[in-house]
Amino acid sequence: MEIILCSDIRKCPVQENVQVVNAQSIKKFEGCEDVVALVCSRAVAQVAQTLNFPNLKLIQLFSAGFDNINLQLLKSKGVHLCNAANVYNVGMAEFVVYAMLMHAKRYNHSIKNRCIRPFRNYKYITELANKTVGILGAGNIGIQIAKRLEAFDMHVLGYDLKNDPKPYFSKIYTEDSLKDFLPLCDYVINCMPLFKSTEGLLNNKWFSLMKENVTIVNIGRKKIINDNDFIKFLQKHKDSTAILDLFEVLPNPLTNPYRRLSNVLVLPGVTAISQEINEKLLALIEENLKRLQNGDFLLNQIV
């Protein structure tokens, strides 16, 4: 009997022959010849890659990111790895626009005084039109963000490993041209994937080139940011703003320095959540499990 291991039954469209596992309980299936597929989070996949499943053919991730997964090891075992690329990009792009508008319209400052005309923050409310936005990462998510912000008549710039033209971006910059890129940006959006090359990449070298009143929206992984440098920048530049959705667990407001800064809004990990995202993820997983059974080429195959 073929078995599918799954770390979240809500995200598995197939109910028959499914066993729910986590990073610990998956170990008891090691050596099981009936396990043919694993549908899981990165954390479970990182454990599974070190275990022996003789007939495992597919690891389907819930996430688009696949950092800390050894691709060569999986390839040597004949295991295909598929991610959830293109599942989250529209929802995340819409959330970025929401975050930028929330800042521009001073929603958090206005909501309590919205009925009192003198306190509606007219002096501080701004428009996105004709502002410059720099999007760090011009992949699937970055392109969807750029598409929406172009419709707001913003000047859309991008940062990527190569300066190849991308749709909806007026220009793509690389690391060699940070001095030409960052000082132009009223908004900086980070949606870069986490790799060894991007871990800790956003540090003082970057922050020192940004405008003093820049608005930074981060929907990328937390390890991309050098916390010490970022916190010092935000403490020194009170006119800057950070909107952060980078915590898997909402940090303590008393002990976490981001939560104690008045120019920082910490969101509870909601960028990649929507009803449509759930539907697209279920459809992707269902399709790949069918393709695995039929021996067809898998969608979003990494190895």
C-alpha cells in the first residue's frame, strides 16, 4: 500500500493512505518501503532529506522557498523536489500595496481620530503617484508587485542578480550600482529569496544609502536582514518607516526591539495568507500527486 506523508492534513487534497507527521514523528517511518510522497513544510523536508525512504519519489513543499534543502542529496536518492512557486505571488503583491497605502494614508495614526477634523493628519497624508519604489528581487513575486505599483503611476525600479529587463520595471540594478539605486527610492520592498548569498545582505552598507524618510516593507525571510544594523538605522532615522511581516511567531512587544520602535509596524505573518492561496496550493499538490502516479512531468520541479 502506497503511503503519503503530510505535515498538515489541511493542505493535502488526498485523504486515503495519508499519515500525518512532524519533524519528530517522521523518523518512525524511516525504512518504510510504502512511502512514495511527502507533502510538507521546509522544516519537515530538512529532516526527511537525511532519512532513508527506499521508494520516496516526491517531496512537495508548501513553500516557494527551499533553503537548507540539499538538492544534490535528493538528486542522488532519485527524489524529486517541487516547490509552491506562483502560488503566493498575487496575494503577497496585493499585501505589499496594502502596506504601502496604509503608510501613505497614515491609517494607523488616523483611525482613532477619524471623526475629528483637526486630527485627520492632512499634513502627513501622501500619494503613491510619482514616488519611486525599489523592489529587491525581480522574480515572480517582485514582478507581480511591480505590475500593481506601475498602475499607481509609481517609478518602479528593481534589484536583482542580473540587470536583464523585466516586465513592469523601468530599470533593474545590481549590487555594483547600489549607490545609483537606493538613494532614489521613497519605498524599498524586500521580497528576495533566502540563499547563502542573501543571508544578512541588508546591512549598514544598504541602509546608509537610503533616504532618511524611506519606507521599507519587508515580506522576505528574516535572515536576509542584519537586525543590529536595521534597528540602529530605524532608531536614528525617526522619519523612516518599516512595515515588517517577517516573523513566523509574533515577537514579544516588551522584549523585541522592533516592537518597541514607534516607526515600525510588526504584522503577524499574514502576507502569504488568503483563501485563494489555499485553493491554489491544494490544486498544485493534487495535480502533482496525480502526475506522480501517472509518471508525468511534475510542476515546479526543482530537482
